[in-house]
Amino acid sequence: MKEQDIRPADIFARYLELAKQDAHDFFQEQGRFVAVACPVCAEDRPRDAFVKDGFSYVVCQACGSLYNTPRPPLDMIGRYYEQAPSVKYWATDFYKATEAARRESMFAPRAAHLAGLARDYGMEGGSLLDLGSGFGILLEEVAKTGAFAQVRGVDCSPDLAAVCRDKGFEVIGKNVEDLTPADGPVDLAVSFEVLEHLFDPAVFLRGAGQVLRPGGLLLLTTLTSDGFDLRLLGPHAKAVQPPYHINFPSRAGLERLLARSGFKLLELTTPGRLDVDIVRNTLAENPAIELDPLWADLVGSEDEKLRAGLQEFLAQNRLSSHLMLLVAKEAA
Ligand SMILES: [Zn+2]
């Protein structure tokens, strides 16, 4: 998989341009922004990191997570997700252009991974809930594996919920934060690339805990501040994209977040495949970025085998920005 497949350069550039404009247009009332303690470990010991598109990012000195504070209040974020042109562009042009590639290179492998978990953890024939089911691509791919008897989604957007229902899936039309035990019980809940967007990840995790049976599993992915491109590129990393990405949890912070949300950590991996490609492309697009020359040489190398080896090394040593957690709900 290459970055170009899932984010064609021209379409992604247009999206980033719209997002930048939206970040300005929708968030002018900075006086309404709310200062928050670390959304990952809950301590309040920030150190200034940088400002991007008018949003301040800090590093938590207790756990190392990178996060935006002060941040827009929930109603401002809600209006943004309902009305912003970049959100519409993502949901229509951008998504359509990349759906086939995403299905093949992201969703089918995720579904295969989930089917493997069902086998490994004795959940075959059980129930799966996708927290943020969007266009239902993951639901379709998981259903194809036949590993689960029940495959459902949660999505607060009525339009997206309707898309999934048209495909024959049951969708709970709520925010994950508002789930109750009556929406469960669920054997395996999954949340791909959601945590980095949330005003309060702990409230989200508590919602997920409401629908899981005791001992039920939650698979989560997120971007991490410990990852390769964030550590090398800082504010230049394309992943630092306000107002979408406002939390970049560190590994240490995640362990604390899980513990205080009633989950036990089973597996922590960084199966990322794009870090080297993303840094390479970012440097090519913006040669003014000053990077340590050794790293610049490695990611800029024409030797594809070397780059693949470097990516493999990052993934295996928990150094990719793309982090995956498997956690279990603690028995009450
Ligand atoms: Zn922290």
C-alpha cells in the first residue's frame, strides 16, 4: 500500500486546502475554546509545542501525549461536522475516489484481522459492533468473513446510518458516548481512527464499555505521538490536522487512559505501513523542512528495499504512528 492509493495527491491537497479554510471560518470565536487537561492521562501539566492553523498543541509532561488545548467546545465541533465544506468533500469526492483502494488495502485486511481475533478469542458466531460505521465498508467486509453472527454499526450521522441500513445492516443512531447496556451485549467492539478526533476519549471509552459484555473485547486504532512521522515532522506532519486530529496519545498515556476507563490491555502493536512513505512525500512537497540529514537520506533513498526494511523495523518496534490496541472490559 502506498500513500498515493488512499490519498491521491491532488485530491488530498484540495481536501487539506478546504480543511485549512474551514479551520479558520468555523472556529473564529476562539474565546469560546475550552482549556482541557490531558485528554489521555487526565493530568494538567502542559508544555507548549506549536500552533497550527490557529490551533495550539501542547505536550503532556506527565504522559508525553500531544494534544490541542484550548479546544473548540462540543457544539462548535458538532456544527463543523454538519456544515463544513471539507467534511462534505471528504464524504463525497474524496471518499468516492479512494473507496475501492481503501476497501482492498485497509478494510479487507482489517476484516481478516477481526475474523482472526474471533478464532483466537473464542468469539466465532458472536457479535461485532463498529463504533463509527460510516459508509459501512468494514461492516460489509466483516460480514463476508462469516466470523460473526451479528454485525452492527453505531453512527450519529443520520445520512451515514441510512447508507448502512440500505446495505442491510442494523445501525444504532447515537453517539458512542450515549450507548447503554440495552444496546448490547457485544463480544467485540471496534473503533478505527476515531480516538484522535474526540473531545474526551475517556467518555467515548466509557460508552464502549456500556455495550460490551464483561470480558468483551475492544479493538482500537489511533495515531500516536510516539510515532515516526510525528516525532520527525512535528507541526509539519500532515496528521496534525486541526480540528480533526486533536489527540495524539502516547503509549504510556494510553495505558493510563485504559486503566481509568475499566479496560485491561491485551495487545499493543504498531502495524503501520505508511510512515516512511508519508515522511518521504512530505519532504518532497516541502523541501524547506529541516530534518536530521541521516533520516532525510533514509526516507529519501531510491532503494525501495531499504525503505521497506525501515518501515518493517518501525512497525515491529512499536515506532509507527499507527497504533493498534486490543483491550478487554474488566469484570465489574
Ligand atoms: Zn497526559
